[in-house]
Amino acid sequence: MSGETIIPVILCGGAGTRLWPLSRRARPKQMLDLVGGGSMLALTAARVADAELFAAPLVVAAADQAEAVEAELPGLGMLILEPAARNTAPAIALAALTAEAEALLLVLPSDHLIGDPAALTEAIRRAAPAARAGWIVTFGMKAERAETGYGYVQRGAALGAGVHEALRFVEKPDAAAAAFYVADGGYDWNGGIFLMAAGTYLDALARHAPDILKAAEAAMAGARRDGARVHPDAAAFRASPAQAIDYAVMEKSDKVAVAPVAAGWSDIGSFDALYDVSGKDGDGNVVVGPGLAIDARGCLIRSEGPLVAAIGVEDLVVVATADAVLVVPRAASQRVKEAVERLQKEGKDSWL
């Protein structure tokens, strides 16, 4: 794969357990229509549909998601099917090994929301010269509040219009530190979107995470191809350390840049986050599917079947599917993963 167009690399391997019971192993978060307009995966692909700027997308997904991905993205360029989950650094390595060294890769999570896609596209255009000059660029999403669940990146000296050297990364700070970063104004959320030349990334792996590169190279050398599908060698890929790009490369490389952008970003990492980005009625309720909110305020009510009636309650999440019901205070919605962990521990896989 080559040319002046940017190759979107959509990472589609997440399990999405924080949105259980909507999200399941067989139907992860990126396959859900959470905000209207299609699945999160389809919305991600739509952001990179400009053929003058972007090549056909390359998707890295779990092996058992092949049919689901292809159904969502009929114009898919290549589908690399991971034989095991090894986090983002190895997944991106598989994609980089299919491209020419000078090709620019735009790495995108498949399950994030971008409220202003045009702003992101403009930031990508601004960042492209730095990426071609050997920088790994992360897009710094405007920090709108003191969020302790996100990573932050500090801006340094300007490298060009709208692009800065990245001074440091901070992962999930405490409340006081997060408040300081927002007040300081020189920090952005690290949204997990990256732009770099394929060769730049592989060189960084060779320097900072050679075991990941070695495993990815062996996996692709032994890959089996079936049309657009690529099946890396399973044994070789399983030998890779499981590590995020942030830890494997971004925090270690001396040529990391940040392009700040206000694009209305959310990772929709909890039901509270989904509530924040959803349309609300006059009492601040979000009701999707058959539901009634009577004398209720600030609730997220979502049903895929049974009628849900919420009466005289405030700030609750109530989610009903065909076989499970979740009730949790909105402020505690990060605890949903505890239900998943309990089901796993008790071997109740039919609900996972």
C-alpha cells in the first residue's frame, strides 16, 4: 500500500465491557449504535471517507469479528485478524508492516465519538508535515473538565502551525492533578488517535520494544491471506508482549508531537459518558427504546425489549436487554466492569 493518501488504521479489538449488558463478546461496543447514525465502527470509517485525503481503511480486529466488520464496512481495504488480543502496539505493528515505509498511517480507535469530524480532518492536515518529517503525532483533545479517567499530554514548543512537541504524558491523574492540568491550559486529553509514517513507527518499536516488532514480523511473514482478510501466524503473534502504544513507544520516543484539536471527542467509556453525549428531555433524562420517566431526573434509560418505567428516581442508569438488566447510579457507572468480572469468576459465560 502506498501513495500520498493517508492510510486509516482502525483498531477494532476492544471488548467494551464497561458498557455491559449492551456490549458483549459477540457484540462489542464498536458494533453498537450508541448515538444514532450507525455503529461506532461505521461512524469511524465515515470520518475518513474523503478519497482525496484517505486510502481505503485497514482494520485490525479480533478473528471472530470478521463477518461483523465486513458487514459494517463494505469498502474495506484490508482486514487483519488478530489471533489473540495483545493491545494496541502489536496491532499497529501488524498494520505498519503492510505499508511502505513512507506511507502515513492514521490510527483510530473504532469506538470513540467525534462530534466535529471536520475539525479533526483539519488537524490531520496540519499534522501531516510533522509526521512526514519523522514525528509520531498524537491528537490532543481539548480537556473540557478535570477528568481522572483519561490520560493527558503536555504541549511543548511549537513545531509548526498547530503542532507542538509533546513534553510528557500523564496517565489517569488524581483529581487535584487533573484540575491543575485543565486550569493550566497547556495539557490536552490523549485521545488515542495517532499519525505517523509506517517506517517511523517500526523504527521506534525496533528501538524501544524489539520483542513486539520481532513477533509482529514473524506473524506477518507466516500470514495466510484470504481475499481482503489477513490471518497472521497465531503462534508467532501470541509470543508478543501485550502492550499499549502509549507505554511501548509514545512515552519513550524523543520525536513525539501533539496536535491540539477541539473536536467534541469522547471515548464513551462509561454509561455516564454516554449520558453526557446523548440528547436529553426537559428533566435531563435520556430515554432510548421503550421507556417511561415519571418524576425522574438525570437518568439514562435504555431498553432493547422490555418496557422500563423509572418513577421518582434521579441520576440512575437503567439498561435492559433480552436477558439482563443493569441498575447503577450514574456516578458509579465505572463499576459496571465489576459485574462482568463477577460473571467471569462464576463461569456464567452466557451473559458475557
